[in-house]
Amino acid sequence: MERLQTAFAYFVSLLLAWFSRHSPQDIAFMVGSLVAVGTLIINLVSAIVNWHYRRKTLELLRARGMSEEVANEFNR
């Protein structure tokens, strides 16, 4: 238990030293940048998942013998 507390104390001290080195504007910029990059990654993953399931839906509709027009209407 003492090793865990010591490791946590060192981590907190490093975090506070890092915070003291930067201005609030620097920290806000870094947090904003991380949020923007995170949003971009989430949107890219979402687009890939949507593309995959639209493709699978179109394959299933074609396998059922639906016409191309009907399949495209369902898969909009």
C-alpha cells in the first residue's frame, strides 16, 4: 500500500510541476487541441462504421433480389 501511495505522490508532484510550467492559456490550448483531435478520431471511426454497415445492408438487399432502385432507396 505504501508503494502505491508513494507512486501516487510522485505522479501528483510531476503533474503539479508540469502545470506550474505552463500558463493557463497554454493549458487551455493543449486541452482544446486534444478535444479537437479526439472529435476528429470519433468522427472518422463513426464514418467507417457507417460505411461498413451501409455496404452490408446493400449486400443483404441485393441477396434478397430487390431491384437496384429499391436497394438504393433503403440505403440512403
